[in-house]
Amino acid sequence: MTVPNGDRSDRSPWNWLLVVPIVLPLLPFLFNSDEPRLLGFPLFYWLQLAFIAVGVTCTTVVYQMTKRGR
């Protein structure tokens, strides 16, 4: 069994950015309508794709800001 040391890499404040893609889809007022439409698709469908883009962006930013020199 390894003994945890005080040098943990998951203590960065950048990790709080990962809360955004979790909380954002839980806000129903964002997608609780049929309009506007984008290329014929209702708001709900293209907003779900936007949530994916937000998640990827947040994850990439957190990874880049918290990785150690290798």
C-alpha cells in the first residue's frame, strides 16, 4: 500500500472548470423551447452538440493547464 504524500496533482483550481460541462446540461431553461432552429433542427438537438463542444473545450483547457512538465 502506498502512502499518500502532500504533493497531489489534483489540487489545482483549474479543476473547478470541469464542473461547467456537468452543470450546464442540467439547466432546463437553456433548452426548454423549440425555437430557434438551426438547419431545421430544434434548439434541443444543436444545443446538445454545443454541450459536447463545451465539455471537450473545458477538459482540454484543464488538461493543458494542469499537466506537469514531462
